[in-house]
Amino acid sequence: MGVGVLPPLLLVLLACWASVSAQAGTTVAVTTEALNSTETAPMTFRPALSPKPPNIPRIPGPSSGPRPSPVTDVAALCVCDLSPAQCDVNCCCDPDCSSTDFSVFSACSIPVVTGDSQFCSQKAAIYSLNFTANPPQRIFKLVDQINPSIFCIHITNYKPALSFINPEVPDEDNFDKLIKSSDGFSWNAESDVSFTTESDTPNTSKYEYGVPLQTSDSFLRFPSPLTSSLCSDNNPAAFLVNQAVKCTRRINVEQCEEIEALSMAYYSSPKILRVPDSITEVPITVQSIVIQSLNKSLTRLEGTDMLRPALVEAGAVKVCTKVVLEVKYSLTYTDAGEIAKAHLSVLLGTISNAVVPLQQTFEIHFIQQSTKPVPLSGNPGYVVGLPLAAGFRPPVGSHMWHRLLRMKVLSYWVIVPNFLCMSGIIQTMSRYGQFTVLRSTAEQDCLAMEGIRTPVLFGYNMQSGCKLRLTSATTCLLVAEKVKSLLRGQGFPEFVAPFGNSRAQDVLDWVPVHFVTQASHVKHFVLQDSCQLPVALVIEVKWTKYGSLLNPQAKIVNVTANLISSSFPETNSGNERTIFIFTAVTFVDVSAPAEAGFRARPTINAKLPFNFFFPFV
């Protein structure tokens, strides 16, 4: 068989093989990075080439055509660099990381960064770590990666094909033209029905956030209003998604006994699977049943027996009793994503023709097992009589805290002795011990009152104090330091939460405590070596009313701690002098006069999405 009779497909494959083989020799640039040191070493990889088949003429490859240029520079691309001016953990391509940061890395989260995988030849950035070096070093390689597929893009003669074409946005000028160019629209009722494929099936080992809760027959139904205020019973309850909705039902009172959604058994009979697609079932336990009469009075039943709707004739009026008006699910889950317990609380009532359509309320809450609720001082605003939430930041000079904060290791709760730590704010585990002042006792002896504190309660102005007895042998510096420690207490806070439910990780929202030292000279005191003795700590908390006029919330906007000092008094030999030390806390309402306002009228701004006619245009 001669050359001229070879199949055309074989010639094309041989041409692609020759082109790929010609590019197989690649040069790798290796860069080893340490702190202020860079070293480059070239390496060359050459694969073994097969001999050229005999009697086959060389077919010129398409190397002369234009090659696609990379859209991005992979050497400068770092997809795991999420924090500006900070080193991201295990992100080897982060330029903000140094050799000190590499010492706490375990591996590179993204070892290879490439461009478009459809090209026959493309650049690839490879990152790795050398832990044998001291300090550890980052190794960077920039290689030419060859795509072995024969269907890769080798030549580009139509550059717009490498990206999506922006569709023409319809407006009042081109709308008629776009309608004529399309074939019209059709509606298929079956297209609205979606089935769960194997790829959409949740992990069978545990529930994940947003995954529907499965039951023995289908899923746990959570009635909700969808397109209207009417209840839709086909809405599934999702894992870890707390919901509280209200919807209505149009019912016929005479048929209330036949409607399943009005029966208590409709909500308590399903059995939830412990994990998806498992055989272990968790029954729903009825926790409480409350009966509501026609005059809105509530009565809680002692038993939890199943009750069903019953039609009763009261003269000429027919009423239906024991109808479900409110349903509350309380599901307990574990750290492994399993449902441990399921509780149900229902409110049953009596309805008549006067209350049709019927409004029902549904709630579902998820509680983690073996956890205690975090005490709050308000939600969101402070409640009068509850303690102020306060804390302080770690010392700036602490190398350990600085590194942990920089590496964002403290992005979750970390328990250390007597403290509950967050990134930026540290709070004591006792809410009543976060912001305290000196507490008065019957003896009123300052030297015996150290450690006796009382919490600062929101809205409560308070004043406390003690007596300090000075003799001629007392030194000023020693007493001044002792009294200052007595007034401030152990761990005087640096920040106060603006709201009662403020989170510790929202550092920028917290209000700093402005600590001011003020010296006051008393005329009848004689100065002794210009030593100042603290005599009072005055704390002023400014708060304002925040939010709606109907339900304003208390928000702290400023906290000032003023430490007042006086000159150290001189005592005669054999005599004692008594000084009063006191602490005062004052709450000041700085709310501006409220002005009633009205919302602007709603405007209709209906626009079609930009891809409304895609892919027709």
C-alpha cells in the first residue's frame, strides 16, 4: 500500500502526534523561596521519542498559525489568597507569607495552578514546601504542561470563541426584532418537576446544612406559604434551617374531620431518619398540648394522648374542636450531623364558620446536643438590670497571640483556663464578672476588700466606697499602686459590647473604654514628693435608643472611666489620717428626639434579566 492511499484520519492523527512530540521537551523554572532569599535552578524534562515511521512523508504541522495566549498569568494567580495583607493558612502562593509562617504549614492547600485545560500547551505553577530546610522554604516551579488529548485547542483562528459572547440586551428598539428571530416560547408542564439524581443525593453518613430531613416514607413536611398566603404541604424541612412561618387554609368546617392537615397525627406520626438513607428512625415525641378556646383562653393538658378533630353542633352553629393551630418542632442533633431527638408542641383550638379561612403557625428549631445556651444581656438591646458584656484584647506584645491572630487560628472558640477566647476579644466565662466595680462592706476597710466586686448592671446608677487609714510609716508609691489595683480590679475591660447579644468576633462593633487619669489638688493637703493617690473611679456609660419608635433597643455608644487622683496627705507622727475611696457608675441617655417618618411610595422597576433570550440571541 502506497502513501497516497493512506486514510485521511491517519494522516491527521500523525500530524497531531508529531506536533505534541515536538513540544514534549519542557523547561521547568524552579524557585526556592526563604526569608529574603531566592534561588533559581533550571531543569529540563525530555521524553523518549518513538522513531519516525518509514516511508511516511513529513506533514507540516500547524505550528505556523496563531497560538492562543493565556488569559491570566498563573505565576501571579493565587486563588487561596483571601485575606489582604495577611497570610492565609496552607496557602503556599500567598505573597504575604514568610518563612516563619511556613513553619506552621502542614501542606499546600492548592499545589497546582493552571489556566484553561482545553489548550494543548499551557503554563502550570507548582508549589511545594521543603520542611528539611531551616527555616522551611517554599519551592515554586513554572512548567509547560502538555495536554495529551488529540482534541485540545492548538490554533485559534476565532478568538471570541474562547469566551462567552455578551447577548444583546432587549430594549424598546430591538424587542420586536428579537421576538421575530426566536421561534417563540413553549411551556412544558413536566419540566417543572425535578427529580433527585445520584449526584444530588446527600452524603449518607450525615446530614449537611440545607439538606431535607428524610422520613421513613418521604421527607418531613413543613407547611409554608409559597406563591401566596395559602399553605403548601410539599415544602420539606431543611437541616439546621430554623423557620417560623404563618399560612392560611381554606376549609369547610363540616369536613374538618377528613382534612389531614388539621389533625395532630399528621405532624407527629412521621419518623425521621437518623441520617440520610439509613434504617434507624427517630420518632417524634409529643412534648406538650395546649388547648385554646373560642375566647382565646389557654389550657395545657397533662397528658400527651393523640387528639383528633371533632365536629360539634352547638345549636344552629357547627364548630370543630381540637384543630391544629400551631406546630413547633424542636430537633436535637449531634456534632456528627445526626438527628438524636425530635419533640413536638402543638396548639389545638376550636374553629367555626366565622374564622374561615384558618391561619396556622409553624416553627422548627435545631438544638445541638450537650450544649448550654450562651447567656445574653438582651436581644438585641440591653435589658435593665442585666450585666454589661465586656472584654479585652490580647496584649499586642505577646508573640503567641500575635501569631495566632495573624494566622487566624482563633477564628473559632478556644477554651483556656477561666476564659472564653475569640479572635480579637477575650471574655470571662461568667457574664456577671466581665465588668465589675468595688463593692461596699460593713467594715469599709479598703485593705480587706480586695477581690470583693459587684457587677455593673445596665440602667442602675451605683456608688460604693471604703476607708483607707494612713500612718506616718505609709509610703505613697506603695499605697497608690494598691488603691489603683483596688479600684480597677483584676482584668479591667477595654471594650464594652454595644448590644446585649453582640458577638465577640465583631471587634469593630465593640465600644472602647476611654480610661482618663485626672489629678485634683486639695488646698489643705500638703504635697509630698508630688505623689498622686487615686481616690475615686467615676464610670460614665452613654446609651441611646436604637431602632423603631414602637420597640426601641438600648445601645451603648460611649464608656468613659475617669480615675481621679489627689495629692498624698502628710500625717504627723503618731497620728492617722483616713481617706475615703469610692467608685461611681452613671448611665446617661443621649438619645436624640425621635421624629416620626413615613416610607416612600414603592416604585415599579420591572426589568428583564440580561440573559432572558439566551441562547436565542
